[in-house]
Amino acid sequence: MGTVTVGVWQDAIDGLIEFIELVGQEATIQIVTTRAPSAGSVDPTRNFETFKLVEKMAFDTKTGQTTFDEVNNERVFNVTAYIEYIANVTSEMFVLFQERRFKIISVEDIGKINGIQALRLEETGSESKEASQS
């Protein structure tokens, strides 16, 4: 990789770090646990628990972007969130931001060395509405 390419890449990383610092807001990365249906019910119970409270998550709204999940299914996402690198964040998790819940579709480690991750998100609805708990 040439010196010019490395310089351009580092400028892009520096720009993302500045973007996170300037517009980043508090959000929560959540894990979900599912329990078998209770007596008299056919629906399993889903509980969302805090995996990590993120002090600065910067959101970039997209329209109709696509990516592929771990089994090569095409998934549409409409938001990319940028955060400082956090180990063990996966596409099985969710993001809760201002009572809006997003499913993490994919996680891109822009570089552990550079310390940034991009989370591709799909909005699932409000935390307060039971129908959006998926």
C-alpha cells in the first residue's frame, strides 16, 4: 500500500473519529434472551438486557442500502451507526436509542487498531410497543 493511500485512509478514519465525537449520542447495545411460553400462552417471552452502554454512537441515515448476513441472505438496512470499537458485538444484538430499537444486521470492524466499528441497523420499532419487540 502506497504512502498516499495510507494517508487518505488515515484521513477517513480521523474524519469518522471526529464525526463520532461531534454528533455521537448515548445508546445501549442489547442482547435478547428468549424463554419458552408460559402456561396458557403460545408466545415466547423475549427479554432485552444491556450488553454495553455506549456514550457516543453517531447515526448516519441511509435509504434502502443492502448487505449480506452470515448465511448470505440479502438484508436491507437504513441506518449505519459508528462507535468506538467494542469487542464481541454481533448481529444477534440490538441497539436502543431514544426508545427506538434497531436490529444489528451486520458489524464491520473498520479496524481494531483504529478503534472504530460500523453497525448496519434495521429499525424494529419503539421499545414501548410490544409488537416491535422482535
